[in-house]
Amino acid sequence: GLTGSIPECFSRMANLQTLAWQFSHIDGGFPTKALQNLTQLQYLDFSFCGLDGTFPPDFDWNFPNLQHLKLEYNHLRGSMPPQMGQLPNLELLHFGSNNLNGTIPEQLLQGLAQYSTVTALYLGGNALEGSISSSFCGITRLQTLVLGPNSFKGSIPACFGRLEGLTNLDLGHNNLTGSIPPSLGRLINTESLSLNNNELSGHIPLEIGELTKLQKLDFSTNSLEGIVPVYALNNLSDLLTLRLSQNNLSGKIESLDLSKLPNLQRFSIYGNALEGGLPAGLTESKALVLFDVQSNKYLNGSLGNTATPDIAGLSKLRVLSVSYNQLSGDIPGWVWKLPSLQALDLSNNRFSGRFPATLTHLSYFKLNQTSDRNQTTLYEEVPVTLKNTVYILNYVLSTRIYFDVSMNDLEGEIPESFGELQGLTGANLSHNRISGTIPAGTFGRLTQLEELDLSYNQLSGGIPQDLTSLDSLSTLNLAHNQLEGPIPTQNHFNTRFTNVSYENNPGLCGYPLSSSCNTSIDDARSYLGMTSTSTGGPKQQRLLIVIWYHEFVSPWALLVGYPAGLA
């Protein structure tokens, strides 16, 4: 974009109607000298220009024809000019994402209410404070009002219910308190209602069910309590996004019928105190991208029919998270056939049963080339466990593909088809009753794998050599199993992880554990995957010793370790 200052000679262009200088870099503050005398301006856009400083208090804002004023994404500071309330034809005012502070002048709001031409006010992304004035309610033609994020406090004015033309009301990310006014149920044209990340309390009003045009409802991260008004929510057939997470909501949600919300893409209600079963119609949700009900303490029952229904409706599901609940029974077959799934978290429940023989229907898990993946980042707040730490992600990248079934009661063996999931970046199967060996040639094929946790199971046998080829592996936990034999040394594998990764496997030996390996013939045979025998004779035994030293000492042992007299 252009750089430098706007020439003062612009002020001579008395008939100029449009001045758009966005995505540039303007030196200095708001260019008052260049703008004076431009009384015919209708459209003024200095967005994304790096404007700094405060508005001069003596600037007269003499723009009687100005309709659009866009100054978003700059570095403007100080308070908003009260004189802007004198713009008689203003329709859109966008000051979002600056550094404005202080309260919004009443003179400004009363002036905008007097002319009543403004349809859109974007004031979010600043540091504005004070209470939200009831004078907003006088701007009767408002269709869009965005006041978050800021530092507003106090309650939501009940008179907002009179702004029946509102289609977008965003008061999120403030410090608002009190309850949600039932009068908001009169906003029958509203398509997006965001009150998230405040300190609101009380119940969700039943009147929300009157907002039948609503596409986005976000009440997350507040202190709301009481039961979820499921029958009111069942009326919102146009809903695309429903976020009620991180509140104190209780009661049952199994009467919430997702099949009545055919357009629903995002369902997030984690971090509450819900009980009973999951919402009805989950597998019939044809547009669903994210389903997150984790950390609700009392949700129980099964995840769904253990048979495999027609899951064409879940073909778009990317995130399925039901962790930290009391769900039980076998994991339904449809879970293992979700073609777009990239994040599966069933951890900390009471699921039982075995893995299916094949996992190859998890098509997205199989993509190991970035070019093959969905390039759309999922902008959604999702708690995930990464390297034993819980993080709240604000978005889910298409490159993050993980699988967590830890802290359940799963049994049986790890299927070799795990090796087909070559896009996997994290796998946690810990704290179950999984038995058998770690299948060789399986996890070593997962070239994108960064985290692998198989701890606290009943696994036996040796550590497969192919794990040493995973250069991307940064977290490994095989502790508390029944593994045996030497810890592999290839590719410095035994120095990449501490003894915590291997502890409480009585049969394991070698660095970094304190127990050294016994270099017996039977150990060598076990390491090489051969059956122990005493019938091979001296020549066969000595040959094995040569191979043992070839692997663990140096290549020249192959040349000097074979006695010539046995040739």
C-alpha cells in the first residue's frame, strides 16, 4: 500500500465524494488538515492505515453528506469525538480494533439518535469503559451493534428489546453483569446474538426461543445457571452455531433434538454440570462440524447405537469431544467411519470394548500430505490436551489430527490398521486394559506423529524398532506396562526420552533405565524376534552373538566376531 502523509492539498478538492486509503501506512494521526473543506464527502475509509494519536478536539467534523466512516484497525487513542453526533446522514461508523478508551460521550449517542440514520456501529476491539448507555436504544434504525471486546460493565439495558431491526448484537468480551433481559426475545430479526465472555448470571430466558431467524447464539464463558431451555432451542431451526460452554448450566439435554436444527455446524456446551444422555439426533446432523460436550461431570449413558447407522449426516464432522463425562458402553461403530474427523477425544469416560479390526474409514486421519487436507482453519474454542497439558485453543488447524481414548476401560489389542492413519499427530491410548504387543510396522509408519502415550495398559513384548524412525516424535510414554527387552538405541532413540517414559516395565532394560541389559543368547533372540532354542549348536549361537554385537557395539564386530574355525 501507499506510505507517507496525505497531502494537505486534498482540502482543495471540494467536490470529492469518496476517499479510500485503506491498507496503507499514513504517517501521523488523523489527517484533519487534508480533510477540512471536503464537505461533499460521502465515503471516508482509512482502515488498516496505521493511524496513530488522538482526535483533535477542535476539529469540527463538517461532513453533512458523509454516510460511511471507516477507521478500523488503526492505533487511534483517546476518547471518541462527541462532534461525530452532528453527522446528519451517517449510516455506518466503524472504529473497531483501535486503542480508544474512556466512555462513549452521551452527546455522540444522543446526536446519532436524533438523526436516526445510523444502521451499523462497530466499536469493538478497544478499551472503552463505563456502562452501556440506554441512549443506544434511541438509535432506532440500528441493524448491527458491536461493542465487544471492550471493558464495559454493568447490566445489559432492557430497552435493547426495542431495537427490533437488529440483526447482529455483539456484547461479548466485556465485564457485563446481571441477567440476560427477557426483552431480547423481541429481537425477532436478529441473526447473531453474542453475549459471551462476560460475568452474566441467572437463567437463559425462554424468550430466546422466539428468535427464529437466529443463526449464531453465543452465551459461553459466563456464570449462567439453571437448566438449558431445550424446547426453546428446538425452535431455532436456522441455527448454525450454538455455544453455551463454560457456565454453570445443569439439567438434561437429551430432549434437545439436533435433527430439528438441520443447519447446525457448531455445538459447544462443554464445561457445565449437565446430566443424563446426549442430545437426540446426533447422527442425523448433516451440517455438523464440531460437537463438544466435554467436562460436564454427569453426562452418562452411551454415545449412541453400537450398530452403524447411516452416517451421511456426519460426513462433515471434524471435532468430536465427549471427554470427562460418565459415558459408557462400547464405542459405536459409526465413530470409526467419520471421513472428515480430525480430532477425536473420548477420554476420561467409562467406555469399554475393543478397537475395530480396521480404522481405515477415518479418511482424514490417513492424509499425510498437507495439500490433501482441508485447508480451512476451524475457528472455534476447543480444549485439547497437548503434551500432558490442557490448552484452550481458539482455533483448530487443519494440520492438527489427534486421537485420545485414554482413561477408559478398553481392552483387546492395538489393531495394525493404526499404521494407516498416517496424518496422525497425537495418539493417547493410556489408562485402559489394552493388551498384546505394540504391533511392529504400525506406529513407525506415522511420520507426522508428535505424541504417543500407551502408558498404564497391559502391553507386553518389546519396543518395536520402527519407532526409532519417527523424527517428529517429541513425547513418548510407554510406562506401567509389561514390556520387556532392551530399549532401542537406533537414531539416538534411548537418549530422546527420560526414564519416566519407560518406568514400571520390569522387563525393560538399557539406558535411560538404571537396569542394564543381560546380553544372553535368549535376550538376543528376543530382541531379534526369534524363538529361543537350545538345538542350534555352537555355530548358530556364536553367529547370534556376532549379530548382537553388530547391532549394539559397532559394524566391525561382524568382521572380527565370527571365529574362522567354525566356517
